[in-house]
Amino acid sequence: MKTKLFIIIFLFSSLNTIVLANEEKCSTFDIKCKAKKFAKDTADFQKKGLDKSKKQIGENTKKILKAKDIVVDDVKDTVDGFKKKD
């Protein structure tokens, strides 16, 4: 039981260190590194936001067109019901 616990703790801690290894750290007064990191983070954030916006616009367009068709059909039915019958 203790060996299983030890193995689980070891695997969990080793996986966490692998994930944290990719983070780029700049020294305190390294302006070039900080500017580069800021530009990269900003570009990644904007790209993610752009993809999300495109997806949202596509979904909303479909909903709007569907609602428009429903409203137009309802109006046609209503207008046909009030026409004078000769």
C-alpha cells in the first residue's frame, strides 16, 4: 500500500514539473525579454479571442436567420388570414 502511494505521489509531482517547465521567466531588469514575452502573450490572447469571436458570430448568424424565417412565416400566415375574401 505504501509503495502504491509513493508511486502515485512521484508520478503526480513529476507530471506537474513537466507542465511548469515551459514557462519563460525573465530577469528583473531584462526589458527585451519582458517586451518579447508581453508581445507573445498579447498575440496569443488576441488570436484566441478572434477564434472565439468568429465561432460566436457564426452561431448567432444561424440563430438570427432561423428566427427571421419563423417571424416571416408567421407574418405571411397572419396577412393571409386578414385578406378580404371576394
